[in-house]
Amino acid sequence: MSEPQSEDPMVAALLRERAGYVARGMDDRVAQVDEQLRLRGAEPPADDKTQAPASRSTPPKGRRARGPEQA
């Protein structure tokens, strides 16, 4: 992820926050951050969704299921 370019520290922080929300697929939060960017005179970047958010039903990569417990 590239560092947001802005002279205003608040706009730069909002752009970083927005990038995190886009990566996690939190569209409602992205819209809220876009609104705040517009209020500060900055144009929100175009959505660049490179990957779909991971399904919560699939286990994380590199994890194994727990084996049966032995007494």
C-alpha cells in the first residue's frame, strides 16, 4: 500500500483510514470517510478493489483444525 499524498495531515489520515476500510470491504465506512474528505475539500480516490473480502466461513491460511483431545 502506498503512502497517501497530502499536505493536510487530517486528509492524509483519512486517506489511510479509507484504504484500510476498502481492503476489508467495509463500504459503509468508506462512504463516511469519503464524506469527510469532501467536507475538507479533497476528492476521494476511485475505489480500487483488487480482491474480494475473505469469507468468514473459510479458515485462515496456514491454520490446521484442532485434533481430538486425548485424556
